[in-house]
Amino acid sequence: MALLQIAEPGESSAPHEHRFAAGIDLGTTNSLVATVRSGEAVCLPDAEGRNLLPSVVCYAADQCQVGYPAWAHQSSDPLNSISSIKRLMGRGLKDVSRLGDVMPYEFVSSQDSPVPRIRTAGGDFSAVEISSEILKVLAQRARDSLKGDLEGVVITVPAYFDDAQRQATRDAARLAGLNLFRLMNEPTAAAVAYGLDQKADGLIAVYDLGGGTFDISILRLNRGVFEVLATGGDSALGGDDMDHALGEWIIEHCGIEKLDAGMSRQILLAARNAKEALTLSEAVEFSVDYKGQSWRTEIDRHQFDDLIRELVKKTLQACRRALHDAGLKAAEIEDVVMVGGSTRVPLVQSMVGKFFERIPMCELDPDQVVALGAAIQADILAGNKPNNDMLLLDVLPLSLGIETMGGLSEKIIDRNSAIPVARAQEFTTFKDGQTAMSIHVVQGERELVSDCRSLARFELRGFPPMVAGAARIRVTYQVDADGLMSVTAQETTSGVTADIVVKPSYGLTDTEIESMLRASMEHAREDIGLRMLKEQQVEARRVIEAVDAALAQDGATLLNETELRQIQTKRKALESAVDTASADELKNLIKAVEDVSETYVARRMNASVKQALAGKKIDEVEV
Amino acid sequence: MAIHLSDLAAARVQHFLENRGKGIGLRLGVKTTGCSGLAYVIEFVDELQDGDEVFETKGVKVVVDQKSLVFLDGTEVDFAKAGLNEGFQFKNPNAKDACGCGESFTV
């Protein structure tokens, strides 16, 4: 007998055509799957009623186990039980060797594939393959719970994941046979779970303190679009550190002397249970039993708080840094969302609340909140909601920029920015009396425009003539959810505007994007050299122009012949070298012109001050 | 003419309506589709339409259009769990023959 869910008005699907969708939180320590049933986002438990699936995969010669059974093998078979695989997603061998001391696995790589693989009893596996095993188990749980196949899934990734890490996550989904609607940033998912996307705009901090990692993300919501302003954190700070701090207290307090691995595990387990109990109780009594010996002790919340205060302070330092990066003050944050099991600790909630000067949101289960947000997004993308609830988020594959003087590309929207996105930057004029500006829109990571892809050119005309540098031209980039981009340029003092619509990634295949990215890394050094040269060339031309303009105005009156000749010699030397000299040479030549003109500049300044003050009484002059 | 909700079904409907934050009740109906002729409709109701009949049962407003009512009279809606799955179940005395999945039926 079919079990039906309540649909939105008019959105009932035909039998056997239900659009089932799931949100997956593919975590470092634990993973979860959630869905929307009868309009409510819920996590889907396994047959034993457990929501969490430990992100551990254990390979034996003939089988592969995922979750709790694999987790149980961790201490007995550490080399074949792979945990924390998320840390290796999208990483090369070099990154892996850097992590070598914390990852006990044996890595292999072959000539034809640069992807590092972990050698296990069941064969060699890459991070993508191992992650896909976790995804397969979660997807199967969702199919069993919904009694139907999944239309698609949304998988969450940390906001700081780069393109390679996101691509690896995409590949894992494909390998698991899942239709990936899209990747979603974890902090965004948490904010969506709390319905913050329903607000018009706001500044949101997502404080994510898990078992072994801490992440802080500052988001700006603008008309239903989340923009990541800053991220920060500590990849080795979490609830486990609290267990360790409490464990050490137990060892000291109980006078335990002889410690072996089993004993340490027992103590950590006791510490963890005590920590969890202290969330609800003011004090707990507990015991450590090991090999016939038993220690009993008691700890109250004040004592525990003293043990972990430094840890929480560390997280707040990261919050302060992230706020600084975002250019915000703590009091400007409107909503604080708590994610991760460790945010249940009362001291964490109170210290975070005090820091941001508001009560943090922690009504939803902090372990589930990311998966719930992903499920809400997946439900919308599967088409189970009326269109006006549409929420779209994606990332830009390559940076978008604008050509500046000297053929340089100035990036306005960095690659991996979530779209839709809007960003603006101010430019100014290069020449006195300039009344128009040609705007050249480019995409790519390279420093020179000629190495990037040209997308569009348009002109902003008719703003009033001003001295070079006085005009304020605000160029706004907007990329909508379908990747359609519009560029608006406005001269802000006169209000003159011009705009154009382009499709940025049109005609760029995945391979092209990949080779463009690779080229930007290969050419990084020479690109920077070229950029420096171009910048000096632009500066040289500006100096020549300024000298010419000044000399034409008052060179004859303020300078004697020798001085004039000296300036002109240096100016000529600079002019003849502009196209041939190196960046350093140009820098010296520019400096030579500036040095020789120093007295001239001083005299010009005095002259203009004199002119301004001429014929005025002392009290008419505003200081 | 009447349609009933089991206690559990009524409680779940109320919970889902509260969670959704809007809506005046639960729409039950049939539409001509599916492998055996007719399929059940179960939706939230934001506004009533012409020809809607409203029943109040266990604190829940159940909305049925007159055309569907013919096929649904005497139906009891229950909320059930089967393995990991859970959802609403129609017990309809008018249904003579249901397809294997029970999502559609004939009268």
C-alpha cells in the first residue's frame, strides 16, 4: 500500500512519478541524508534509528563496509579503515605527503594517473571512489525511506572548497550513480534550514564547531542570494579537543599513573560522556573502569567551563579574523547560526552569544542542520515547490574581470564565487578631460587580457570632462542563476550609465576551462613579471603626460633654462625606454624624472597656494 | 457523505501545517491518471475553490471537491510506517481494484 506525502497546492505528482530528492551532508567525521516530506525537512535514519553515518569506509579482500561496521574496525584494522577522506578530496600527491603524518595510510600513484590512491586489502582507491561509497549508502537509505528512486541530490561542501575539491565531490556523486542537482556551501545550507533565505537581506555568521574542525563563515544575503564574504577557522580544533582537555583533568584528578592505549581510550570515552551529560546537568558523577580497576569522580559545569574556555576563545579569535576580512563588526551580524555537535556545549553558546551580541540560533539539531538545508534546496530543484520559491546557487568556474590600462586584467568576481552574484568596483580616468571609457569584459585567471577570454566590449560615453583621476566610474557585474551576466558602468558624479548583457561561459567546454586553469598555474611566474612590466609602462606614460601638461602650463615661468633642460633630458630618456626597458629599469627612470622635478613640483605648489591666497585677508582663508 | 482521519493522521496533518506556517487545511481528491484509472491527491490548501466541500474532523479542515467526493465518500486516511518509509494511507471502500503500488485505483 502506497504511503503518500502532502504536496504543495497544485503540485501533486502522478503515481510513480514522484520527484523524490535528498540533501546530503558529506562530512569529514559523519555524513547525513535528509529529505522533505509533507513540506517538512527531516533527516532519514537507518533501520536502527541512527541519523549519523560515520564517514568511514573499510575495505576487505572481498567486501567494502561503510559507516558503523567500518568505524568498529578502526582500531583493529587502521590501514584498511579509511576515515576523514574529505580532507583528501581534490588533492594531489604533494598535498597528501604534507598530510602524511596525520594520515596513516599507504599512498600509491601511477604514471598514467596523478590521482593519489590508498592501498587497502581490497585494492587501491582514490578519495573520489571512497567518498562515492559513502554516498551510495546514504542514497540507498533515502531510496528505502521514500520507496522510490531519487530524482536528484544536493551535496554540501565547505565554503572554502576550491574548484578541484568541488569537482572531486561532483565526480564522487557521478560515480555513486546520483544526479547531482548542485553543490551547496555548508554555511548556506545551515542558513536555509533556519529559513533565513526568506528574508530580504541580512548579514549572517555560521559558527560550525564539529568533532575535529572549526569553520566560521560570514554570509551576506541579498534578495535571496547568499554571498560568502569571508571564511576562516581551524582544521584541527573541535569537540575532540574538549574531550582531551577533560581527559587530562581526569588523569590528574584521579592520580592515574600507568597509561596505555586502551586506558587512554577508556578515559576519552568517559570524558566524552561527561561532556555530553554536562550540556543538561550542572554536575555529573562518572567512573573510569579498566582492567578491574575503577576510578570515580565528579565534575561540575564550572570546572568543565574552565577547562575549555581557552578552546572557545580560540574559535572567537578566528571569528574576529573572519569579520575583519569581511570588513564588518560583530554587532553588524544579524543572525548567528550554530552548526556541529560541539555547539551544544552551554559555554560555547554563551560565549558566541556574547561575542556577536545576540542569541545564537540553535533550535534545530546542530548535527542535522546542514543536511536539512540541503534537503530543502533539493526539494525546490526537483520541482516540488511553486516557482516563486526558487532559490538558485552555483559557482562561477573562472574569474570575471575588466581590462585596465596596459592590457591588464583586473578581476572583479573571483572564480568559485557562488552565483547569482553581484559585485562592483570603482575605476577612474587616465587622462585629463577624458569623457568616455571603453569597457572590455574578460574571463580567466591570467594577468594579461590577451591570455584571457574576451567576452564583450562596450563604451560609457558622455560624462563631463574632469582631471585624470577625478571621475568615479562604478562598474557593476551581475551574474544570474543561469550564468547570464550583465555589466553596468556608471560615472557616479554625473550619473551617466551604460550596460551590456553577456553569457560568460558560452562556448567554453569543461576541458577548455580546465586547460585555462592549468595555464594560469603554469604561467603564474611569467604572468606576474609581465604584469609588473605593464604596470611600470602605464606609470611611465602617466608621468610623461603629467610632466608635459605641467611644463606647457607654467614651465617657462617657474624654471630657468638649465632646470628645464634637465627635466626634459630625463623625460626623453624615459620616453625612449618605455617600450624596451625592463620593469626595474623603468622604475629607476621614472624615479629619475621625479627626482629632477622635485623643486619644480614644490614651486608649482607654492605658486598655486599664492594664487589662491592672493588679495585675501587672513580671516577669509579657511584652514 | 463523510471522510475520516485517524488520530495519528490528524496529528501529523496539524504538525505539517504548523511547520509550513500557512494553509487552511488538507485537500483530498482524485484525478484521472495512473496505471489503474484514478489517483489520490493529497495537498495543503491555501484557498478554497468553487465546488469545494469542507469537513471539520479532529480539528483539521478537510477540503474535497464535489467531483472527487463521489469516489472518496467513506474513506479513512491513516498515517502509517513501513520499514523506513512513512506517509498517509487511503482506506477507500469505493476502490474495487488497486494497482500493485496502491497509488491508483478503479471504482
